[in-house]
Amino acid sequence: MVHSADLVGRAARGAPRISCANFAAAPDWRLPMANRNILLIEPDYKNKYPPLGLMKIAQYHGPRGKNDRVRFVKGRDRSVLDQAWDRIYVTTLFSFEYPKIAETIDFALQVANGQADKVFVGGIAASLMHQRFLDEGRWHGVRFIKGLLSGAPAQSLQLDEFAEELYADDLSGKPIEDLIPDYSILDQVEYRYPVRDAYFAYTSRGCIRKCHFCGVPKLEGMQRDTDSLTGVVRAIDELYGPRKDLILMDNNVVASARFKEIMAEIRDLGFTPGAKLQRPGQRVAVQRRVDFNQGVDARILCKDPMYLRELASIALRPLRIAFDHLGVRKPYEQAVRYAHEYGLHDLSNYMLYNFHDGPDDLFERMRLNVTLNEELGVRIWSFPMRFQPTDRPDRGHIGDKWTRFQLRSMQIVLQATHGVVSGEPTFFKHAFGDTFADYERILALPHDFIFNREYYENGPGRPELDDYRVAFNRLTETDRAELLGLLSSRDPRHFHTLRDDADSDALRAVLPFYVPRPKEEWVGVWNSRRAEAAEEVNRGLAEDERVEDAGLDFEDTSETPDAVMPPMAA
């Protein structure tokens, strides 16, 4: 429910902060047994991290808290309809997942037999689109929680003591936001989060920046430090056993005045370069890693090599640096050079696009990583993240310098690479071209040609590709701009009608290539490449080092299953 484990671009999540001693001594744990039935629901979207907010709520209600019976489900699990529930919590993540979130809230109301006062909804989307949720008439009476559960439980949950609501008298208990997450609930669902064997924690909250594309200023405000994370790690060890990795969800850790202390604490916890975890009964020790998964700020990193020297002293993999527009090219490049100097060679960056940038801006940023890879011998993985307004319930935003068709093309390329842009030159040139002119031509390709690059470039479709190139090369600059406009004006299923709107014979000649073939005609081609595709995609970058997907499956491309999509070599 709380957005502690959720992402919006590089938005923040909740911060667990409590020592073992405080955990045992907190007065909440001595309340009488309640044995109420508590249901936690996460919508059935794909997500990388477990719902940290629900895990904290589970701790509040569970055997070390109110001693209620807690059940966690993902999606609309109809088995919960057979039981009466005293309270139901629903978490929310990306705002563009609004349709699935809405279905889940409707389901929660069905489970509650229409008793809206038993349903509580919180998280990223519920906070950033708070009024939209409140204004939905069919959800009248549902409690929509904005922000973190950082006050007393009864206050944060908006409980009414006069109505004698469950735990409405809990006005002095430890904030739910500060509780140790209950990892045991993850065993109640079949869904396996790509990152789960980890301590999820914070060393700071908020951010010193006020970037207009980011939800953090609205969710968490200005940057502030939290308590030591040692208590969190020790408490999780005691309750659930040691975790392999340390996932720190700070929005801008290098801006903290305690930065050096934080690094020292991480080292003291055993997360030094090369550190391994040897669990009882396991013959092979596993490699540990630290991940500041929201990225670090190049504008600060470039000021003093101390930052990279300190980051290199912990088991950091990968180093994630934000590269949101070309205006930060110099600080970004200097940060990469400092990282190389101190032995940090596995890097990753977030690349915002579709905000104030255009295709040329994005291409130059991606191309720079290829140059740095070649020069320094580092390995940089880029993750382009398509901007969507944080309060918009769909993925339909189109930036001023992009067209709808170009955005669709970019998304298709990213689907084929599973969202990853490798800095390896051969890969990059194949996927995006060697020059911006190449990239523009790729963004203008018919989408069947992008989906099925191997078929058209090296297979039976080559003659059709050659014919297309001849027709496309006859277009003037004005024709090409008109082409993108026409292609952006209509659903691909209706591209066969575009010739009627074309102003030139050259345009009319090229438009038939854009009419998509029926999907069933491609299944045989896709199936023939399944084994090869799986090998290509899984090469190079570990699953737990990838970023949370910001919606690769959308619009027309969502009709093509990932299982049969022919990806490019990564």
C-alpha cells in the first residue's frame, strides 16, 4: 500500500528504520491478541521489487504486531472471496497502470461485500493522482492514503475512533513506515520478484532537486537523512535470515552531508568489494552487491573524485548514473571517467526521453556511451525511460519534439532489447545506427520491419526491404515530415486508408509498406527464433541489475507476446 517499494521514474520508496532493540521494545508488540483477518493485495502488473509498503503493513498486523491473520495475494485471486476480511489494503505503483489498479480496487470492494470503509489504497499512483481516485464515484468511502505512513498508525490510516474502527486508538504506536518489512508474506504468492533476496533500505529521503519530470518532490519533499541502516539489517537478519544484497533506494545519496559515514556503515556491514555470503547448508558462497537503484547525481559526482573513491570502496554493482538530457553531458562524462579511474567498470544509466528532448538529444546520449566504452574499456548499459506525466493514467503523452510514430518505433526497438541499450559498438549500430541520420531512418521504418529485423535484413524479406528503401529515398524532407504526421494520426490497423490523405506520388508509393501484416503470419518466424532469442537476451546483464520497466508493452506493440518476439542480440 505505501509506495515504499515502488518506482516512478526515479521516485522514492518508504524507508525502514528501526533497531533490533527498539523493535523488541516497541509497545505495539504487547497489545492483546486480535486475530482479525487482514488482506493485502498487489495488482497483477509485472514489477521487479516486492511491495515494501505492504510488507510493513504485514509487520504491523502480524505476529509481532497486532497478531492478526495476514494474507497477501497478487491480482484478483478469487480464493479470498470465501472468507470475511476485517481490512483490505491495496498498493499502487506506476500511474499509467491505472486500468489494472482500478480493476484491483473494484475487486477489493467485491471482497469487502461493498463495505468501502474496510478498503485502504495507497502508494505512488494513489499519492500522485490522489484527487482522481477521490473523485471516482464508485469508490466513495474507500480510504485513499496520500504519501507515507509516517505518523501514528491511526492517524496515517485516517481511522475514526468515534466509529470504533479497528485500531483507531493506536495514536502513539510506532509509524508503520518505520517498521521492519515482513519478508514472510512473499512466500504466499507464486509470483517471483526478480529482486527479493535483499535488504531493502534507505539512508536518506527526498531530494535536493526539484525536477519537473519526477514525483519525488511531491512524495517526499526536500532531502533529509534517516537513521542508521545497521539496525534494519540486523533486525532482518534476526527475523528472516541474512539477505544476499543491499538495495538502497535513496533518491540522491551523494547529496547527503553524511555520505562518507553512510559508505563506512555499508563497509562495516560487510558489503565490501568481492564480499560473499555463505549460508548454512550451501556449498557455494554467493556474491553480494550494493545497488543504489534510483541512481546517483552526476552533477555532484563530477565535483570531487572523493565520491567515486568512496563508492568504489563498497560492493557496488552497477553504478547507476542519471543522464536525463544533453545539458548534463560534461558532468556525466566526468563522473564516468572518475568511476573508471577508481575501478568501477560496470555502469548503468537512466536516460529520460520524451520530455523536453528530441530524438537527436537521446541519440547523442546513447552514442556517447559507445564512445566511452571504446575509449575506457568500461561496460555501460543504458535504460531509456519514456517520460509520462506522474499524474497521467496512461502512456499517451507525446513530447513536443517527438511524434507518436517515432515513440512507438523506439518502444518496439526497446522491446526487442528488453529495455537495454548496450554500449557495445556492434550492438548499438545494429539497433540504433551509427549516425543520427541512421537513427532517424530506423524510427521511420515500418514496424513490421523493426519487429522482424533479421527476416528483412538477412532473410526472405530482403527484397521487400530493398524496395522500401528505394521508395523512402525518393521522399523529400517535406514528404518525410508529412509521412510521420500521417503515421502518427491513425491506429496501425487503419494505415491502409492513409494513401487517400497523401499529397504526393512519392508518399503514396511508400505508404503501402507501413500496412502491418496480420500477426498470425509472423508466428512461424518468431517461433523459429525462440531458442536463439532467449540466448541473445540473457547474455551480458543479470536480471537483478536491470531497471524496473516503465512500460515496454503498450499500445499496438502489446499484442505481440514477449515469448515469441525476436529480440536483437544484447
